[in-house]
Amino acid sequence: MKQVKCPHCHQWSSDPEICEHCGKAISREKRELEKSGGQKKISAPEPPGKLQQFFEYAQKSKNPFIKLLYFIVMSIWGIYVGLVVLILYIAVAASG
Ligand SMILES: [Zn+2]
């Protein structure tokens, strides 16, 4: 049977998932260590505070001009976010 050395108590465990001596997870700890070293997350950028304030103001506003402006800014922001995510995706795909 394959034995694994526990990173917590440094004893040999016959269970590769959970240490039979101290009961702590062995494999999960290893996996998380590998993850944090290599992989990068792809996430959309958050709108800056002023833009968010404008969105909230424009959503409540009854002025049709403000509403039109809101939709224009929204669509520009949507295109910007889409582009950033696309660039991030290409960068991650190219590096790995
Ligand atoms: Zn242990």
C-alpha cells in the first residue's frame, strides 16, 4: 500500500487523502498549493465608483435624455468589459 507523508505531523499515513494520525487533509493541501502557484483567474473589471454612482442616478432618473445617456454609457462599458475579458483570456491562453 502506498504511504503518504503528512505535512502537518510529518508521520507516514496509509490514507493519501486524510492523515490517520492527526486527521488533517493531505491531498487537498497539496492541490491548493499547486493551484496558487500556477493558475490565474479571469475576472471582469469592476466599474469605478463614479461610473457606478452615475448608473444608479441614471436608473432612477425620469429624464429621457439621462436615460438615453445611461444606455449609451452602459453599452460602451459592456464593450469595454468584453474586450478586457477577451484580452485576458488570450493572454492566459498564450502563456499556458
Ligand atoms: Zn498528520
